Amino acid sequence: MTSFPKWNDVRADIVATSGGEEAVAEARRRNQAYIDDCELAERRTQTLSAGDSLNGGATA
């Protein structure tokens, strides 16, 4: 069985090599913004697809 280190045991080294806590926080904010944008785009696509099926696929 493979054993993995605990997050608490490796986090300090990762934060240090990433540029500190503020750099990690900024990277998390950028990543979350990207995820939010992708989810919004997916919802818009689903809404447009649902609208097309209600109109029988006709475009205006």
C-alpha cells in the first residue's frame, strides 16, 4: 500500500517555495475565479440549449 504524507507535514515547504502565504492566497483567488467563470459559461450554454429545444431548434 502506498502511503502519502499528511498535508500539514508538507504545506510549509509548498508555501515557502510558492512565495509565501499571500502568493498562495492570490493563486487560490485566481483559480477560484477561473472555476467560477467556467461554471457561469456552462450555465449559460445550458440555458441557451434549453431555449433552443423549446423553440424547436429554430434561431431568431
